Amino acid sequence: MAFLTQLLFHPFTWYHAHQLLAGQMGVDGLLALSIWLTLYSGQLTLANAGFMAIGAYSSVILTGGTTSSGPAAAGVHLPLPVAMLIGVVLAAVVALLIGLPVLRLKGVFLAIATLGFGEALRFGLILNLGITGKGQGLNNPHATLTSGIMPIWLSLAILAFLAWRLTGTKTGHAWAAIREDQLAAAAQGIDVARYKMVAFVLGAMVAAFAGALGAHLSFLIDSNDYTFTQAIDMLIWAVVGGIAFVIGPIVGAVLLTILPEVLRFTQDYRQVINGVILIAIVLFRPDGLFTRRSGTGQSGWFVRRWVTVRRRWPSRRPQPAPP
Amino acid sequence: MRTTSRIRWWGTAGVAVALFASACGSSSGTASSKGKTLKLGAVFSLTGAGGVYGPQQQQAVKLAEETINAGGGVNGANLSIQVVDDASTQTQAAQQTQTLIQQNQVVALLGPTLSNSAVAAHPIADSLKTPMLAVSTTGLNIVGTCPYPCTYIFRDSLGEAAAIPTNIKTYVAAASPKPKTGVLLYPNDDKFSVDGATAVKQTVTDPAVGIQLLDTIQFSKSDADLTQFVNQGVAKHPDVIFITSLGGIPAKIMTAARQQGFTGQFLGGNGFNSAAVSKQAGNFGKGARSASAWYLGNDFASNAEFVKAFKAKYGTDPDQFAAQAYTGVLILADAAKRAKLTYTDLAGDRQKLRTAMESTNIQTPLGPFQFTSTHDVHQTIWVIAMDGQGGFSLVTSVKPS
């Protein structure tokens, strides 16, 4: 409880003792944004942990990361922004290549195929290439503990704004149309395959960017940071927050990242209560915290509640005329 | 004869007087810290993947806290250790380390439980100039050559890089006929196991050992069935099977290998040193050897008392993790006693404690304990073998060089 009181009433004192958590919340927000891009266009992809790894490993290797037997890439010391850019571009290229065959799939098949990509990357490449430090991980001597936090939150704000603006453009409308009914969208002349690919590649780039930022908060990256659990976490954030608006998954990520710390006072029951809260959200808010209801425009939680209550009120309904 | 005994009598009396005087001296020192509280923190994995180790560590730390406070505290100051759970995640370990240091104002910390969390938490403690003592991390680069500054980081847990070579070398030295061939099995997606495997590969090429590795078999820690990997290894007819892994994996490999007719020796690392592993392997694991930081049956006073107190309080035997965590508290309390803490200048106290820790030389459940110049373990290594009934027997011990 002290945690919440402090966060609400003494935010600066709170920040002083919780910078790392603040950084992690930002990174998780970016990851949630990355999966939102594909979910918004109606694709259940779980490849983002893999793209995150691509961003993280490239940025650490290129800025002078070391394996247990010496520098990962001898003589390479690029500045962080350049290394991150390369990581993001690499993720985009990989997304394009695997997207071509994989994006033909739909629903749960797409989820399995993309999950497979993440695990194949981990077991096939990361654990077998010397440059990644294999199972021993990669040391990142250039990590910064606190100076990376502002850039993370700044980029989250900018990217969230851009994503929000994107939903109002032709691309955004195309994504929404594909999500609601792919066949109908195609019948309207929307190039379904292209728009899906755009969402997939953009999501991959944001995930790689988040991975690179997150990696530089840590002095060691390890393949276990990018497992399918990480992919599932992103999905949970998006489901809890709701995918109708870009703010949904971001709020979901921030809330669920901070929740274990908020619940710390419950001690042994922490995990149980954490789980119960998750189940409660999914039961009572199946479309997430931020939802749009047809006919109410840009409505959120409260509007929807009010509409539901009004509909259920019998006296408001027109009484049938007596025969 | 009579004169010598008289001299001895006077000598003893003199020592007694000196001891009494020094006791009076320290009791006046006690008065100076009375009413103060020495605040320490511990970041352990009470839940999640490390949840099989963290709870014993917590129990041992609480026992040590009680024992020290019952014995008059640290120069009279009350010892208070706050144990927090990192849920086996890097993020929470790092965050809790920061919170304990900056908000709860602890003088020093123990933990974290897992190496993976340590690389996230230790840089924080170091950057905030607070001593942090690792009590269970056995991986490479935890102390000494770290990828980040680690001048405030210590560890009292015997590293795999010391345990595995000691185990292999003592086995080869005593074995007859000498083992010539070996097979190494380990999961390649787990840092602890890969670090251990690296140590095995380096040790077997040592001329004093001279074991040829016929095969190195890698698998994933999430593989449910290891039979095919074990078959592949047993088919090479090695003299020794090396296993560097944790949890249920060593027992699974031993069981499968014995069922396939393997009659040679199992050698491993810290992953063997748990009663749970020995129980699970049962008779198939009999004779499997590892080097340990601690042995339950050691009857020197500092261990016997610890084992007795632990059993009385919790009803079960302690394990290596408990012994190392208990030792961690003893080390911090001893250093705090010698450091002349002010209890007002926190930054200064942390600095003093760090300096005092470097000259640690105490009796612990692990045996006589000191730190090396790189803040690593300097202790006797106990080579133990599984007894086939869920326990261990002592094979030999190796004094530190």
C-alpha cells in the first residue's frame, strides 16, 4: 500500500527508488504497442519476442558486447543509435522474408507459425552462433542503468502518437476493415496481403527497437529473456488493455508491469492475487479496459457501462400495446 | 615438569584475565550500539524458477538473525534483515535491490538467488556503493572480472569454475584404473549449465586429467524426455559421464544411463548438491560425485550447531543453499562488528563495511571462511558422493591453496 501512496502523492520520491521499474514499464509499453499493430489489423502474431531478440542482440553486438571468450564482433564499436537502427532494419528485413509465407495463415495457425519463428530463432541461431555468446549470454559493458529511461518514455510517447494518427489514415482504415472481415475488405478492393504485411513489418520494427532499448538497461542479455513467455506476456497486456485504441495495450503493459510491485504487501499471496486480478479483468472486461462499442463512437468504459445499463432497464423499453 | 605446568597455569590465567578485560572492553563497545538497528536486505527467489532454493535461504537468514540477536546482536545493535522476493526475474531483482538501498536504507544486501538476476542486481548495488554478498550464484563473472564495476560485490558461494575442476581432479587422482574417456551432457539454453560445461571442457584437457571427450551432447532444459540423448552418450562406452545441470535433469540422466547399462562414474557440479536430486536419483545415482561448498555431516562446531538449530526450528535438514545464506549473515554481522559503524552516516557505514568484509576470517558452517582478493570464495572444498538413499557421504576434502 505504501507503494501506491508514494506513487500517487510523492511521485519524485517514488521515481528516485524505482527508476528501473519505470524503465521496464516503458519498454513493456513499446512491446505492447508492437503487438497492437498486428492485432489491430486482425492478425494474431506471436513473433515479437523474436524480433525483440534481433534488436537486442544486434544492438549489443554492434556496440561492443562481449562473450565469455572475448568481444562478440572484434573491432566493432558503433554508437548506440546507429546500432539500434541496424537492428531495427534487420528485424524489418526478417519480418518481410518470413511474412511472405506465414501471413497467408489465419487465426491460431498464424499464432503457432509465428511462435515457431521465435523459438527457431532462439534454438536454431542464438544458441548455436558464437557471436551471440550461445547459452552463456552476451555481456553488455555499455549498459546504462538510468540514463536510458527518458529516451524510452519519449519514444513511447512519440510512437504511440504516430500509431494513433495512423489509425485515422487510409492504412488505419484498411487495417480495421481487414480485422472486421477480411473477405469483405478484399471485395472492397483493399490489398489485404499488402496491408497485413505493413502491420507485421512495423510491429517487428517497434519490437526490435524496444528490445534494443531494453537490452541497454541490462549488463547481460541471455536467450531466456526472449522466450515464448515474453511473447505471451505481450499478448496478455494487449488483451487486458483492449485493442480498439493504441492506448489500451500500453496501459495494459504499464499496469501489469507495476502490479507485482503494488501487490508486494500481500507477500505470499502476491502471485495468487495477481492471477485473480487478471482473471477478473478478462471475465468482466472481455474486450479489455479500453473498448469501442458500435454505435457509441469513441466511447470508453463508462459510456459502454451506461449504455448497457439503459438497455437492461425494463421501464425504459416501449411497452407492447394491448391487443 | 612442575615448572612447565606452573608456567602453563600462569599462562592460562593470564589469557583468562586478558579475555575478561577484552570482554569488558567489548561490552563497553556493546553499550555504544545499543538501541541501534543494523538494517540488512536480502533479495531471494521465493517464487518462480528459483523457488526451489529461495525459501531455504530465507529460513537460514531468519535463523541467523534470531541467533545473532539472541546472542546480544551486533555490538549490541539489533540485526534486522528484510527478505524480499524477486519472483526469479531480472527486473524485480534489480528493482528490489534499488528500493532496499534507496528507500529502506539497508547497509548491505544478500543475494540474489540466481546468476541471471545477479547480473541485473549487482550493478545497481555497486553503482549505489552498497556491499552486496551473493550467497548462491555459482556462474562465471559474478565477482572478479565482471562486465560492470563490481568493487562492492562479494560472494560466499563456491563457483562452478572452482568446484568442477576440483571434483574431476580428485576423482582422477584416486581412480584406478585411470579414466580415459568421457561424455558430457548439458542443456545449452541455461547459463548455469553452459558455464559448468565450459569448466568441464577446460579441465579434461589438463595433462593431469587427460580424459578424452568422446561426445558433447546438448539438449534443451525444457526437453521432457532425455533418453535419446543419454542413449547416444552411453553408446560411446565412456568411462565417465559429466553432467552439468540443475533440478531434475541430473537424476533423469543417471536413471536412464544406468538402465542402458552404463557402469562408469558420474561427475558433476553444484547441480548435484541437493538432497532432492540425490533422492530422485536414488540407487541409480549412488556414487555420483560432486564438489560441494558444504557437507551436512561435518561435525566441527560451527556446522554442527547450525544443523542442530536449523533442524530444531524447521524440522528438516538444511541444504547447501541454507548453509551459504546462513554464512552470508555471519559474514556481514562479523564485518559490521569490526567496522565501527556510526549508524548515522549511511554512505560511510557502507564503505566501512565493505572494507571490513575484505578481511573476513571466521568459522562458518562451510568451514573456515575468507575472501580472495577478488571477493571470491576461499574455503575448504568438500568432495561428496550420493549414497543412494537421498543423502551424501564425504569422499575427501581439499584445503584452499
